[in-house]
Amino acid sequence: MSPRTADRSSPEAVDSGGTFGLGSRRVRRVGYGAMQLAGNGFSGPPRDRDEALRVLCAAVAGRVDHIDTAQFYGSGTVNGLIREALHPYPAGLAIVSKVAVGHDTRAADLHRGIEDNLRALGLDRLAAVNLRVPDPFALPDRGFDAQLASLVKAREQGLAEGVGLSNISRQHLLRALEQTEVVCVQNLFHLLDQRSLDVLEECAQRGIAFVPYCPLGWPLAVRQRILDNPVLAELGTRLAATPTQVALAWLLDLAPNVLLIPGTRTRAHLAENLRAGDVVLDDDARAELQRSFPARRTETHA
């Protein structure tokens, strides 16, 4: 099955308002990823703290209702910015975070990581928490099962509404679904790296939100290869869109369960990203993008 053949009319999957289910919630399909608010290497304070706060406020003013973050972004700085800019949070805002694991990460460490997110954000409960595995190419094992069980327990304790997965293979997803409901999957996916197409297809079939991280490519050299491609400029001219908007619109067009979380440090880029939801690809544009960016394994996972 191609993702584009997913049932767009299913009421539990998508509606005419351009939203999709994130667990029990419905969110707009273009959200915001907060990772870039951190400094160089995503480990330090923001380059421009005041602009970071303004970007967050502008995102919510622009009807963003899905923000992705993590406590390790900026060593807690990013979660602090989110709280400062947006708390008390508007009704309906879904904040999703993640906990990264190693092969020997213990349940207590994961539980503490979730609590650290909640404390920094000033929340009682996350909309979802993603379990980010270290190696999507390693087969899931009992260590994965134990770590997943820790997140399930956190959900049962009311610390998160849903359990998600990140940086996984289709095998991870199928194994997890034997044990619990999964509300979202967050994997690297963009025009030059489509290795998670099988995961996207599985999620589309099951009505699970698929959230591509680094949707414009990463590192910067990869992003430039995408955005400097003349096909994007040509399509942008025809569709009254920028190359960035065409690249993001391509993701939205793949399947109705795709939720975008493009990140940015500036309000100008934020406005550009949000308008990607208004770009409509026609059959000629889809065919041209498929020819120029065929599904093949060319890049590495971040």
C-alpha cells in the first residue's frame, strides 16, 4: 500500500479541518518542534532568548496546537522557555515530549525523565511521551519491552495520555503494538531520506500519527541539497510557494496521518512553515517530486 491510498474519509482518522488524531486528541497537522530553540548542537541556551519566546507565542497565535519538545533540549532550557512563554497553557494545546534510552536504561531513569519534563513544563500530564530507541536497525529485545513497559506504567499513573515511539523500525512498532496502544511514531523522514516509508505505511493503515522529525533534512548540508534543488523552485513558482513550503507540503500529501513539527528560531520562518499547510500539490507536482527524489536509502539516521 502507498501512504497516499490511505482512507482520507475515515472519521476517526482525518476531518475536513485538516486535523488528525493524537491519541484521544485532535490536532492540526502542522505543529511546532522546539528543538531548534536550543543553542549550537541543541545543548545550550538559545541564541536569542527574546526571539525564542516570541516564536513560541507566535506559534500558538498561529493556531499551532501540537508542540514537540524534550527535557534534554538545551539541558532543560527549552522546556523552561515553553513554560515561560505559554503557561498557563491554552486549552487544547498538546505538548509531547520524549525520553531517550540506551540499551541498559532502567525503568526508574525513564520515570524520572518524564517527571523532569513535567516539572520543567509546569504540567501534570503530557499529551504523549515518546520512547526514543538508540538504534532503529537493531532488533527489539527484552530491554525494549521493559523500557516500553515503563512508559505504559507512566501512562497508567496519569503522567502521559499516550505512549509513542521514536527512531524505530517497523519491527519495533509491531512488537510494541503487541503490548500497548501507540498514539504516534516520530522518525527521521524527508525528501532525501525515506527509509521509514514502511513505518509510515504501517502507521497509516493503523490510524497512528506519523511525525517526521527534521522534515527539511539534517544536517545543514542535507537541508541545502533539498532546498537548493531546482525542482522545488520550479514547483514553488507554479504553486505560489517557497521551496521550504513545497518540501513540507510533500510530506503532508503523503498520507493524512502525517503531523509536521518543523522547528525554527525565527518568526519569519515560522510563518513560512505554517503556510505549508495551504499548499496543494497536483498530480504533476507529485510525479515530478517522485522522479527527483525517489524513495531510496541515501542518508543516515540522526
